[in-house]
Amino acid sequence: MKINPLIFRAYDIRGIYKKDIDESIFKKIGFVLGKKNQKFLVGHDIRKSGRKLAMALIEGLVTTGSRVFFCGKSSFGLCFFSGFKLKVDKTLFVTASHLPKEWNGLKINYGDGEPVSSKEIEKIRDKVLKIEKKEIKFKKPKFKKVNLKREYFETLLEKFPLLKEKKLKIVLDCGNGATSLVAPQIFKKFGFEVIELFCQPDSNFPNRNPEPTFEATRFLRERVLKEKADFGVAFDGDGDRGVIIDDKGRYLSGNQIGIILGRDILKETKNKKVVRTVSCSMAIDEELKRYGSKIIEVPVGHTFVISAVKRKKAILGIEESSHIVLPRYFLFDDAILIPLRIAEILIKEKKKLSKIVDKIKIYPFEEIIFGCPDEKKFEVVKSLAKKFKKEYKNVNTLDGVKVIFNFGWILIRASNTSPKIRLYIEAKNEGRLKFLKEKFSDILGDWIAKNSNQT
């Protein structure tokens, strides 16, 4: 298979299995990543191609003399916890996260959980392309099989002792993804009354989209109301994102989750550094500054959030898409931590989640996704940035192009993982939101069409 350089994205490696990626490419990726006597932990999510790609990756690694641990089929959190406990040099997780079943890919993190940088992925890409036609005699996969599930469970139980004080009722929607392997057991061990929804692993994701969007959580929202649960949680395909549904059946955004967690953590610590992405709500700054927060803004992407949390020694990292980093527990963004911390807050405050949500300021916000070919999307955004700098006073190009008004803002940025351009809009009221949405949707749509028609 000819290697498509576009599978090497800003945060990870992703493509459609047997179209963009296959075992031959993963052998070469393993060969490039490997180094004599370095230790690697390899795992995979529940996708059909996961084990085959993991074995190919291991072939490449052992050919270089690397030592490999293999945790097999795993959730995101369990895989990176295993690498952390084993003190490996890198943890490699074969997954396509929230993308459809046809996709697969690779997440590459250092042993402590920090993802490799986009520059590092570019170096990996260049090295793989350099050996694309080179004949390499790969060794058979050799590894030590490990299972640290018990240690993972015990660590979580130790970190959240308060949760045993009250039996909460939770609806758990694993979306037939990788968290099905661990989440029901974890919450039952804490003594929760657990109502399971789509908690059987199924690589076809038959019941909902592996990305837990508002539409995808319809059954969960209905079930939370029907069961009169304290709250519900829906995980994405691999378990690095979790969205919360409150007791009134409301879907909470990453901004709202970030504010709830941030207020609680800021009350407990003298360290006030909070990392958030450029796409996060202005409400985060307003709400958390009441507790003395020092906001650090970074580009969109969990890689940038985690790296900044580590570098700046921050107490919390927030991404609007519900990637949440809680370094008090782990540096990697294990979504299992989100509902556990939410439950802890409910017990401490002795309040319903809806009462806490009602107290949070939140502004009208919308995200609109436009399809755009991978080879065109960055050029479209670059052209718009040039145009907007001439037309508006307050333009931020930290990531994509953000135009800031006194009543709100818009952000246009190319997705680093999919052939899409995202338009984010936030305003102080619905009227202003509608104005910004109509104006910039038309502009973006026209520019995508214009660029797509060019050869």
C-alpha cells in the first residue's frame, strides 16, 4: 500500500483501514518508533482491525531491539495507566477514538501520559516515508502480556474515597466502545447504582455514533429522566472523552463540565493555573476568575492542553470538546475521571447536579462542521485569516482564525483529525449569535466551494 502522508495528523495517526492504513504501514511505523532496549506498552481498542495492527506495530518495534509489553484489548485509560505503571518510554494505543468503525489509527504518548507533539509526528511521518520502499526483514512479534486492570481499579478507588459515602444512581452509556471493558465494573465497585446502556463491546457501534454528540446521546438523556438518575455519562469510542447529562436530562458542554470541575478544584488549592483552548467559552474565564484562576490559552487539541498542563504545572486542562485533564490523578485524559469527580462534587455539596448547572453562567454557543478535503482545508483557513486581518481589529491566529467582538467571537479552524473545517460561534445573546452564524457560515461556505472547485 502506498503511504498517504495525510494519515499523520497533528495529534496522532489515523485513516480508513485497508484504504489509508494497513499492517505493512504499521510495521514501518513500529520500526521508526523503536529503539534498542527502550520499553513500549502496546494496546488496542475494540475495533476489528485493532489486534492485527497492534501485532504489526510490535513486529516493527522488536525488529529494532525494543522491549514490548502488550495489554491487548483495552480502554484508553487502562492502556495509558499500564504504560505509566510499567515506566515505559512510550505507550502506543491503536485506536481511531470517536471516528466511524471503518477507521483506525495510533495514539503515541510518553510513559507519563504526555502525547508526542505535532512536530514529533511530522518527524515520524518523514522517517516512515523515507523507508516506504525499503525492504526490511521484520521479526515475529515478541512481547510480554500484561493485565493491570486490578491495579487500575484499586488506584481509582484510592483516589476517590468520598464516593463510598453515598450511593448515587448513574446511567452509563459506553456506546459499545472500549469503556465497556472497564466502566461498569468501576462504578459498581464504588457502590453506584448503575444502569447500563450500550455497555457490550461491539466494533460495529450498532446503537449510536462513537462520538457522543447531542444527537448520539438521545437514548441516554431519555433514560436519565426515566430512571430519575443523579446523572448520566456517555463515553466516546476509546474513552478519552466523556459527556455528562444532568438529572434534568440536559447535555452539558465541555465548557460547563470545565467550569464545574474548575470551581471545585480552585477552592481546594493555592495553585490557580487553568489551561483552556482557544475554542472554549468566555464564560470559563468569567466564572473561574472569581476563584482567582490564571487562564492559559492554547490551540485546540488534547496534545496542547496536556503539554501546557505539564509545562505550566496547571491544576486543570479544558477543551471544549470535553477532553478534560485532571493532573491530580493522571496526566493523560482518562474520561473515567470526569463522572467520578462530578459524583464527588455532588456528595460534597449535597446538591443535585441541575442545581449546580443552573448557577453557571453560559452564553449561546454553536459549533458548525463543514466538510472540506484534507488537502484544501488548511489553505481555506489561511486565506480567511489573511482576509479577516484586513477587515477586523481583534483577530487571533493562535489556532485557525478567531475574530473577537465586544459581544462575542467566531473561530474558524481546520480539524486535525478529519476532512472538516469547524466554525465556532459564541455571543452574549441569541440575536448576536444568529447574526454571527449567518454572516460567517456564508463566508466559510463560499470559500470552501471556491477552493474545492480549483484544481
